[in-house]
Amino acid sequence: MRPVPAAVLLFGIAAAALLAERTASVAVLASVLLLVCLRAPGARRWPYLVGALGSAAALLLVTPFVERLPGVIYWTGPTIPVVGTLDVTSTELSGAVFNACRLAAVSLAFAAYALWLDHDRLVQAAGLARRSVLAVALATRLVPALERDAAGLVEALRGRGVEPEGLRGRARLVSPLLAGSLERSLNLAEAMDARGFGRAGATRMAQPPWGALDRLAVTGAVLAIVAGALWL
Amino acid sequence: MALAVAERVSFLYPGAAAPALRDVSVGLSPGQVTLVLGRSGSGKSTLLRAFAALIPHFHGGRFSGRVEVAGLDTRRHGPAALAGTVATLFQDPEDQVVFTRVLNEVAFGLENVGTPPSEIEARATSALAAVGAEHLAARLVTELSGGELQRVCLAATLALEPRLLLLDEPTSQLDPEAAEALVELAVALARERGTAVLMTEQRPALPLELCDRVLFLEDGSLAFDGPIAEARTWLAERHPVFVSAGGDVGVHLHHEGDVVARLDDVSFAYEDHLLVLDGAGLELRRGEVVALVGPNGSGKTTLAKLAAGLLEPLSGSVARVGRATYLSQDPGRYVFRDRADEEVAIGARGDLASARRALATVGLAGYEHRHPRDLSSGERERLALAAVLAPDPDLLILDEPTRGVDPERKEELARLLRADPSRAILVVTHDIAFAGAVADRVVSLAPERELAGV
């Protein structure tokens, strides 16, 4: 499948999860997206899965304590100034599960986008906005580049017998990381300049025409949004 | 008739105290392969940048003289205008990659210069095939080794079918076989397509056999310009290390020093669970220098990191006596502090006296107050070496310490390491001449992951 219809389909599923009103429907959408993410290579998928599922779990845990909704009271806690008496009710719990599923679905849709789509082709499909999209793509690539740089800096310290432990130890990485990324961006700009970036009359590599699967994905995205708004 | 001409070119980088190029005049003819030699900081890369119009357009600074490529004066035509006619392969492949997929990366330059869309993929694939990297087309660039990435970047330049090809230390991350293939490819391009090739190199032995002409730069000035035969004579008289083949590889001196590190039957795999090392063994004794060589991806760095204790083996055992330090391939990683002596003292528990002694040992006495980022690339290499020497380790491990280092500096480094009997030294290197010059024993890590003492 080409990346643009795939991105549209993921957007449609995420939108459906936001529009749906039934917890079970949202949970099914989140589960489907989780399965898609789980098929990505192990080393790459875990940061995304931890981020998506971790934030959903945090929302699930926190929501009942900060919301004040009527219902069957399952637990009553201490009284805290300003907040009042802490309790957990059936309505708060069901709301928390619903919101956690929603957040998980949207986060997992983004994770699937990051893990599976060919971002280069999205850039190529951007047409007139190619420069802006390329800038965004390069900025996105900065994150793994910074990860690699940070790992290299830690290795250089460990190679001298120094273990960067705790917040203070990690904080000493910030300055060399920032300076290093500035150097890297200058080198990249020079290389792009030398390769003719910005020259008038640029073309794009020919892309295969949309197939049945691509059209099906876009149709699926539309159907998912409509279903999310009307029936789910 | 010359394809590219530099006439009395001088250039001063912004904020620099001395010019990087001084009154340099050179003509480059189609089909000619020209090798640029010189010490680190002598202006080799700057000369290449002048032919790519990156100087003065990208870097600013003070430029005088004239550079013309295929009839285009670089003062009026910038790098983008010359792209396609000129293609440049920079030193560090990681800093020139734009896209995430290999094929798209190779296609990027073709798209920029307006190649018809229907031709782009075929030309990109063909360029990848020319460097033996066709199988990488669908891979993510982040998954490639340094050597593979360098080949991809070379493919990106070849895809443009340039008339002038500028190669800035193109073999710095390649094993000897891949380096030979690359130089031969450059020569073939010149012979078959009439491409003018201008190449800098810090491992000059092979290029000196295949190139047509040599330029030698000293402090930005052109000290020699002549055909290869004359160059050999001139270099032998003035800069003999540039034409020496290094020491005898395989000389095995017996050391009776105590065993400082022993790796027995170690295996290791990264996250993709493919074994990088399988049942490898290595013994390092105090007073000996061991060179670890082998092709790209054979697991040299992994074995070195296991010896240093930076990685834990999946199976097998690693025993060490005393302290080990490990010099990373990238000297840009030794920039945590604002002063050179404080940076070096990090590993010596803040002992500035030890740090200053280490700086003096590597020839950086007087640099104590300098900021590590203000040092030249060669000076940064030496600072990094001082940083791993300052803790006075029992086992010193150097990972590709000669990458980007000129032959004269390599000889100094070899002398420094040879004069140190107080520790065991393991040097990971692609540079066979350096291995021969520095090592008592050369260990070859074959692709089959078997260790064989040579």
C-alpha cells in the first residue's frame, strides 16, 4: 500500500476512535492498531508502545481520582484540601476506561504511522509543500540522531570509566548534544546545498499509480469516520 | 583542455587566523584522477569545497582568485547550480544523509537536478549496483553500518553522472577490500566516462598506485603538483611516510607480561538477535600492542567493547585485570567540559596534573585552556587519546584511531603506542599499514567470526 492512503486510513481510524461513544468500539479500534504496531520490528516498536500504552495507563489511573461523578462508590479515600474527598465511583471508572482506550487508539495510530509508513514517500507526495514537509521529516529524524549521539556520549564516558548516573549525570549530556546537533545540521545543510537542493526545475521519482488496495484504504478511512460518528 | 580550473585561489574561513588556501592554481582535466595529499588542516577539504562552489557560497569568509568548472565561474554560480556537473562525497557519511530509505537517498540529487521522473529510479538503482549496494535499496539508512552508508553516499554522487567527482577521504570507514574497490571504481569512471576525479586520502598507498597525478598541500599552499612517478620521488625525499607501506604485518613478538584481559568463547548479538560474534577468543598481555583487523561488519568494535567491559557477552567469559579505557571512533564525543585539561581529567577523577601530563604526551602541551570544540580535527583526535590515557589504564583500547589522521601523525601515534610497555593496547583498525607499524601481533577477525592470529 502506498503511504498516503495508509496515512489517510490511520487518520480515519483515529478520527473514528475520537468520534465513537461506546467503550467497546474504541477498545476494538485500539486493539486493531495495537496488533498492527506489534508486527513492527521489536527494537523499533517498544518506545512507541511504551509511550502509547503508558500514557493510556496513566490516564486510566489518574482520571477516577480527579473526576467527581456520581455512581456506585467503590472506594473512599482521605479528604485533601482544595480537592476534597477522594473517591472512586462506577461512572468515574467507566469514563476512565473509555478515555484511556481513546488515547491509546489515537497514540497507536500515530505509532503505526511512525513505524510502518515510508516517510520519504510522504515527503515526495507533498508536492508544493515539499520543502516544509522535508524540514519536518528532517526534524523528525533528529530524534533518533540525538538518541544515537546521546548513546555515543555515554559510551565515551563509560570508556573512561565514568558512569553517567542520575539526573545530574544525564544533564551533562545536554550541552554536547545541542552543540553536536548544531554541527550536524550545518554539515547536512552543506551536503544538501552541494546536491542541488533548492534548485529550480526539481522533479520527483515516478511513483506507481494507486492500486485497488490504496483506493480501498481511502474508502475504509471514510467509512471508519462515518461509522464512528453515527454508530460506534 | 581543463574541465575545472582554480587560479590563484586564496581563502580565509570566517574568524580564522590563517588562510586555509594560499594562492593555489590547479587545472583538472577530464579522465584524470588527481590525489590531494597533505597533513591534517593543510587545506585539502577546502580545495575540494572550492571546486564545489561551497567556498565561498556556503562558508562565507574571504575568497580571492577564480574557480571555473565546466565554464561556470563559482563566484557567480553557487553549489546548487553546479550540482550534477560536480558531485561531492563528504568525509562523514552520517552528516550528509537526507532521507530514511536508501533508494530515496540516492534519488535525492537526481530529483534536485531535474532528471526526468521515469529515469530516476533506474539511475539510482544502477548507481547502487555500481558500488555493490543494490541489495540495500529498500533498507533504512539508520540500519546501515558506517561502511555501507559510505557506499550509499558514493552511489548518490555517482547517480548524478558528474563531470567532476570530488571525494573527500572516501575510504575512511571502509575495510581494505572495499577501499580498493572504491578507488578502482573512481579510476574506472575516469577512464570510461571521462570524469575528472579529485580525491583526498589519508591511506595513500593504493591511490598512489592508481592515480594519475598528485597535489601536495602544505599550510594551504601547493607544494607539489605532478605526475605520479615524480610524486613518488618527491614524497620519498620530503614526506617519506606518505609512500612507506608501514611496518611488517604479522610480526609477532613474544611478550611475557601478565595477562591483562582474556576473552574466552564469547558470543554477542545486538537487538536483532543476529550473532555478531560467535565463540571468539582473545588474550592481551601487558606490554604488547595488538591490532584487530577485519572487514566491515566482522565484529571488531563489538569485540573491543566486550574487552573494555562496555558490553556484556551473551555467552563465554571476559576477565580483566585493572582498569580498561576505550577510545571511541568519534573524537567529537570528548566535549563535555569547556577546557581541554578539565575534559581530559574526567576519567582521571578530576586530577588536573594527570590530565596535563596526558595532554603533553600527545603533543597538546599549551592547549590546557582551549575549548575542545575550538580544536582542529587532528587536535581533537589527540585530545580524545589524552582523555583515555589520563586514567593510566592497564588495558587501552583504541577504535579506529587513524580515521582522518594524516600519515605523519599516524607515525607519531604508532611511536607513542610502541613506547608504552606499562599496559596492554588493542587497536581496532582498517588501516593495514598502521597495523603493521604499530602492532606486535595482528589478529584478523574473519567474516565467519573466527579469530586467527597472523
